[in-house]
Amino acid sequence: MKKLCMLVILVLMAGCSTAGSTLTPLQRRANECKRLEGSFDDAFKATLAVLQDRQYNIKTSDYQAGIIYAESDLYPASDPSVLSKLAIAYTGPGDYQFRMKTTITFEKVTDKITNIRLTVYKVLSGMNNGKDVNKGTGLVEEPKVYQEWYAEIQKEIFRRVQLRQ
């Protein structure tokens, strides 16, 4: 089951282009990876809660393999969020929308420490001169986006632990 889940995730991510990346693999890893204080169980469930709070749709979730794949709803490119500001750079003239896709993997380090790798992609599509246009998929490279995600996940882990006490 783990191998099948990993294969599905790899196939999904293979369709995502990172050709325009300005980051080295080491810089990407620095953005995407974080060691959080919390058990594997708390980190996994806290991440699911944060995804749902951000109105993501959970597409695949495998607790045993430590993988979550989720997608956001469509947002207009004029949305004032940080992510839409990233999307606007890709839009040019036209009426575009974007969707965010994320893959998150979890690794237990100790009973109270969990490594998480979060990868976020933006997918732009819409209408330009009456034609459907797919502007493509790109890796979100802004460190602020990842910092916000990890801050929310760590807060949710803390909240879960406090509720148990």
C-alpha cells in the first residue's frame, strides 16, 4: 500500500513543472522541510486540520505512509492573499484563476519530534480573449508561504497537546 501511494504521489507530481525554478535543490529543501515539536500523530492530524481550515480538499491521505495530498478550490487571481500575489505574476491580461496543490510527507524522528516536508504548487488557468488558457504549474518558492504554513501547523499541534492535558 505504501508503494502504491508513493507511486500515485510521484505520478501526480511528475506532471508539475518546476522548469522556471530559481532555487537550488538545497534552497528548496530549506523552504520545504521543517522539524516540528510534536508526535507523528499530532503533526499528521494538525496538518489535516490546517488544510481544512484553509479550505483545501484532501485528495489522498495515508497515515501509515505519512503522506497527504490536497488541493485548494479555485481563487480569482485578484484575491488579496499572498498566494494570489504570486499568481498575478503569471497572469498577464485576461481573467485567470488559480488552484494550489500540496504534498506533505511526515517522518517520525522521536516520540516528540516529527519532520515534515511540504511542497506547494500553483496551477493557473482561465480565459484570455474568449479562449481557455492553461498558464501552467509552478513550484511556490516564496519562503513566507512555507513559514506561514509551518507556524499554523505548529500552533495546531500545541493546541491539540493542550486540549489533552
